[in-house]
Amino acid sequence: MASRSWSRMRWLGGVTLIMLLVMAHYGCGPEFAPYWRVDKLRVLSMRATPITLRPGDTAELDALVYIPEGEEVSYQWDWCPFQTSADTQYECPITREELIELLRDGIPEDQVPAGFDIDQLLEQLVPPLDLGTEPTAQFPYPGTPEFILGICNSLQLSLAGEDNELNEVAGVSRCEEGYQATFRVIITDSSGEEFVSAKRIILWTGSEQANNENPDVNGIEIRLQNPDDLSKVVDKLDWISASEATEERWYLLREGESTPIVAGVPFEFRSRVDPESIQTFQRPAPMAANNATQETEYLPPETESLVFRWFVTGGDLEDSRKIFAPDINTIEEAGTTSFNIPLSQDSANDWDEDGTNNGDDACPYIANGDGSAAACTVSVWSVVRDGRLGVDWIERRVEVIDHVE
């Protein structure tokens, strides 16, 4: 028996050695672009304005989508009265007709006034789940806060049974704090491939807490990362002199323009967020603390944290994701990242290593190979989230015009 075990161990060891040799020869598998590199159709974020919808308000929903040049896409928006998940592509587990029936089942018969047609009222007040095929969607506040609160309570009552299959795929929010619904967009490219993203917003039900608002991202700044590189670029980039005249050497990227940069030296980007848009809020206390008084109690006030994410179509980023946390760092520190256009050290004739010699390459600094006049233009996005459904973003462009050794 011991001999057989030893033989099996030798066989497994031989297989492992062969696998290691194959991996060493062919590499460890396919190379994937980093998360921050945007090189194909992609939904980067979604936004709702406002986030908390009150009576008389209409939420506008839009998506930050990178669409490659020449690609055609279509949009399909819808909403769902539940908190759906990515596991199901945010698909709503219920139709409008089923929703109306579910709401009707959650209303006790003894609470319906005599002669009152609750079915007709629900038919009028429950909006269609389909929100259209435009690049943006609008959703008006449906009914009244009492109606929304009633929907929330009715759904919670209807879903209370352990054997209700909707319990496994849908969630209902804490009704007193607002009713959260999911809004989804499906973007389809010319080949029929679908790209799905979703966003939740809050339908106000009477809470006295202040509404959450989106952070305000109002600019992207750039500067040399290393002041010692100034002599290398000052004659190539006219904005450098203007930036050096300021205390922190930052230069604001202009909307609708491509700010020139050079390859071979590192820069820094900084996202500008209006400090006034960072809110103070209170979280509801755990349910056990509220049950004693039957009233919602709140934890002490706290300041929002922010998550900064960066995306680019070319070049390299460091620290593409940072978190601003009060009392730990500053908005400026969290909103800064390093960026550079590297030059290959292995090939003097093919700096971007895309297989095309520099002299024949529309942009010898960026491996895009598209041959267009804008081949050396890089789109830069700063996306900022507040962790409470709020999000904002901004896009700017830089253009690689030269390089330094």
C-alpha cells in the first residue's frame, strides 16, 4: 500500500512539474486589462438626480457610458419596486400586473372603505415598469407619501411568509426611512451584446432626515508629479508655466479641449469636489433599539465618506481607487492619482509595443492602433460616490504631443 501511495505522489509531482513548465513557456494565462483601463463599450456608472424623490419631483437617470468610435448602441430603461441584484442582471422578479395583485393582497379587506375601488386606484397609481429607450430616463414621484408608505408596508406584509419565493430574489427597504426602488438600463451594441447596470433611488415616505444629494465633482486638475522634470517639459507644454505660477502647481483641464501632455514623465490628476456637497447625516439605530419606543432612533451625526475612482482610455494609473474618510485624510489627498504614458525600454522603434513602428504609427505612444487623428487623445474620468447612493462624475481629455527621453 505504501508503495502504491508513493507511486501516486510521484505521478502527481510529475504532472505538477509539467504544468509549471507549460505555464513558464506560455505564460500564466490571458492578460486582462486593469479595471481602470477603458478600451471597449462599458457602463462606468449610473446617476439619479435627485436621489431622494419627493412629491412633485421627477428623477432624471443617466449612465456614464464609453462608446467606441463608430459603435451604435440602443438603450432600454426599466424600474423595479424591489432591491434587485447583479446575480440576476437586476431583472425584476415581478410584472406590473403581478405587482398590482401583490399590493392588493396586502391590503386588509376591513381597511377598504365601502364602495371604494382599490383595484382601479392601484391601476392608476402604479407606473409602468418600462421607462423608455432614450439615453436618459425620467421617473416622476408616483402618488403621495402615504401611498408609497402603504406600498412598502403592503409588500412587507405580502412577502412575510417564509415560503414566498420573492424573499430569495428581492428586498424591501425600511419603510419609515424611504422606499428604495431599483432602476436599470440595458445597453445593446450592434452585435446584440447587452451591458446591464442599475441604480437605486429613494421614494420619500415622510422621514424628517435631510435628503441625500449627489456629490458635486466640478473639475479635474493636472500637474507634474516630480518638480525636477520641469526643465524637460516647460518648452513643450504651454500650460506648465501657468501651473508653476500657482502655489500647488495645479492646472485645471478645460471642458471641450484636449490639454497637451508628453510621454515619458509622470503627472498627477486631482478630482475637484465641492466641500459643501459633502453632507452630515445620521444612520438609523439598530432595530432592537427602536422597538422599545416604536419610533425611529438615530445614531450620532457623521460626515460622509467618498470613494474616488479613475478611468482612462490610455496610459497607466496608480491608486485608481481611494477613499476619503473624515479625520483620516483630506478630499485633496483622496482625489489625487498618478498618471503617465510609459515608453517601452525594450524597443526603440516601437514605444507602445503595438507591433507598428513609430514612423508608421498614428500614435507611437499609445497602443490603440486605430489610425485616427485622435489616436493620441486620452479620455479621463473621475467618478465619485458617497456610499449612500450618491454619485457624480466628470470627463476631460489630454493629448500626447511629444515625449522626453
